[in-house]
Amino acid sequence: MAMNKLHDEFHTLDMKSGWEVPAGYPSGIQQKIIAGGLDEKNKRGSRTRLLHFDPGCYTTEPFVHNYWEEVFLVSGDLVVGNDKEGKGGESFQPFTYACRPPGAVHGPFRSDTGCILLEIHYYDPV
């Protein structure tokens, strides 16, 4: 399966810059793309990103997308399944993992203490 990622040896990531709010997310959630790119229109590619939640930040609606998603909780806490006011849900701690196929409904999400997620998004090969 060909991916659009470059050979990139170990190096220190700049954790202070390069963060942006993904479309449809509240301002307290930011992403940093660390490899590749995802072409959602043409359903190709792969990307690896970090997703950072500020403490107390939450989303209000479930997510669904047409690509695979693998998520690893690196640090902090992540609550899955909160309501529109950020209440309720199931809490997860670091070193937990999820793998979601295209079309899987997931979320909403909250972090009480803040968190960093490592996410890999990709399409099935044609």
C-alpha cells in the first residue's frame, strides 16, 4: 500500500509551534500534522497527527468520517460519550488505544486534565 509519507528519522518535534484548530472543533482542541496528508475529497492518503485537548475542553456531537482512524492516548485523560454540556461519558487513561473503520460513529469527547492523542488516518488501498 503506497502512502504519501516521507522517510523521516528520529528527531525532536517542536511542541510549541505548528498547532491549528481542525475544522469543526472548538478552539481548545488543536492538531499538529507530523507526517503525510489526507485527501478526503479523493479518498487517498494517510496522515499522522497529534491532537491536543486543553483541560476542560469538549466536543458536543459524535464524529463519523470515511477513513480509518487509529488513536493512542499518550498523556492525560480522555472521556468518551459525554453529552452536549460535557457531562457523563467513560474516562480513559494513558496508553489506551482505539481503531475505527470508516463510518464508525464515535464521541463526543472531553478531557478534564488535558490530553495528547497520537492519531493515524488512512484510506483503504484501491
